[in-house]
Amino acid sequence: MFLTTFLLAVPAILQAFALTKSRESLNFKRDTSLQDSLFPTSETYTAGFTTAEGVQVSGVSSVPLSDSALGVYKVASETTHELVQQGGKNAWQAVYNQGSYSSGGTKGGFSFYVNGTTEFASALSAGAYGVMFGYSVMFEQNFQWNMGGKLPGGYGGQGSLAQACSGGRQDNRDECFDLRIMWRTDGAGELYTYLPLTQGNANAQLQVPPQSIQNPDYGFSVGRGSFNFTSGVWYTIAERIILNDPSQSNGEVHVWVNGQNVIALKGVQLRSSSESVVQGMHFITFFGGSTSSWASLVTQGAWFADISGAIITSTTLY
Ligand SMILES: *[C@@H]1O[C@H](CO)[C@@H](O)[C@H](O)[C@H]1NC(C)=O
Ligand SMILES: *[C@@H]1O[C@H](CO)[C@@H](O)[C@H](O)[C@H]1NC(C)=O
């Protein structure tokens, strides 16, 4: 009698256990769409990190959105990146003061570097040739785009030369690269690059559709209008950097927006020496451009979340 009751109860006990398990996984709220937007390839990732919630990718660990966890350094004075809750995410807030632009007296946006976790940073300095960076960005409702502004992207080079590879610099350009995203008039998106100034790099960049331009400051606008930002919604950007072999032009930079590959830059030379490596994210945002016509027309904001990075060990060609 007792045995029969027990046997009859077994399925119920198992079912209760299964319910507990599934409730646990429901609580985790795995977000496969966000996951596929941050890590859009089926490559093997190692030493990775992400501040995104609900993302479970092999080789990628969860970290809090904080300066210490992300190895934030060289933070520009007079700017802030306050931690806030925005649209369901923990985010860093950028404030673009009215009249602010890159070299304006009024400061706006923010500027620093992200090394990533210690494990990630060590793998980069050891010479990792492939890396995936990612983050989500949302512009305030009715954002006034004016002529454009910078958004974060990967960077690298030889030692501290890497950190001077922007703002129109021409010297030592074969020892550094800077691969930020930009918004332009009406929210048009593009990749804004500083690469070694070779004819091969110019040719490779100018052929990226729908429109690519060499700018007067020696930076290239690559794939302008291949995606467009609208204010008031989250966009998830992934940038995959594959370093070239030092003597070859086989480097690559790919950009995905919300999981869709929008920019494919191939056959470039990011370096001429194996001492030049990816160093992290140039985590910067501001209006400009270096003249006041670029300035933010009003005081307005944007938010940055889901900050991620991972080393790619087995590359596939995209
Ligand atoms: C980040 O990396 C740079 C270059 O290796 C190093 O000088 C700096 O101390 C690191 N900062 C943090 C906070 O990890
Ligand atoms: C971005 O906007 C421009 C201008 O309206 C348009 O020509 C282009 O097709 C848009 N790009 C995409 C990918 O929708």
C-alpha cells in the first residue's frame, strides 16, 4: 500500500522538480536576440566578457557595468558617464551639452578607454588576431543629429602610440588604428577609421557601399548609410576586427547592427608589425568634427549598455 502510493507519487515529485528547474531558467530570461546581436558569428569565443543580462555564450563571462570591472582608464575630465537605468538596461549616460563639439570650450559626451577584463586584456596584449566588440546605444527621443558625432569602437597599435591615432594625426599612422562608429546627418550610420595611410587601404575602404569618403582629416567614412539610427530605440552594434599578417593586406573589419551584417571591409592593413595589437575599445562619444558648425544644437543625451568583448580563436571568413 505504502509502496504503491510512493510509486504513484514519483511522477508528481519529478514534475515538481522539473517545474522548479524551468522556473529557474525563466528567471534568467535568456535573450537570444540580444546574444546573437552582440556575438553574431558562430565562431569560437574565449576570454570574453559582457555586461548584458540574459546572454549565455560559451567563453563569455558576465561582468557588472562598472569602471573597475571593465578596466576603464584615461577618463577625460569635465565629462561624465553616470550609471543609470534606461529602457530596461543598466547604462552609461552621455550628456551632450548645447554648443559642445570635439574641440569646443563646452564639453559634452564622454571619452575614455576600455581594456576589458584582465583575462581579455592579457589575451589582446599576447597578440590575439581576432576580436569581437559589442555594445547597445540609444539616443534620446527627438535627438537632434546635426552633422554627426563619434561612437565607440575598437582601437589598437604599438604601445602608447595607439592612443594618439585619431583627431587627424598623420605621423606613425602605420603603428595604430582606430575603428569607431559615427552618426551623421539624419542619423546615417558609418564606420569612421584611422588606418595606415596606404593606397591599398584607401582603395579597399572607398569601395564599401553605399558611400565611402576620404575626409580632410585623413579619416575615412566607410559605408555611410549602410544603417541608420532612429532616436528612442536601442541599437546593438558588433564590430569584428581581424588583424592582418604584418606583411600582408588581409585584415578585416565587419560591423553588425541588430544582428545584421551592414559593413564588410576586407583586404586592409591595420599594422605593419606584429607588435601592433588590438588594445581595447576607444569608448568615446561627442559631436564633431572640430568646428562649431558640428556643435550639439541642444542639451541632449544617449545611453550605452551591453558592453562586450571576446577573443575569436577560430575564424571563419565573412
Ligand atoms: C589598461 O591598459 C593600459 C595599457 O596596457 C594600462 O596602462 C592601464 O593601466 C590599464 N588600466 C586599467 C584600469 O586596467
Ligand atoms: C538610410 O537612410 C538613407 C537616407 O534616407 C537611405 O537612402 C538609405 O537607404 C537608408 N539605409 C538603410 C540601410 O535603410
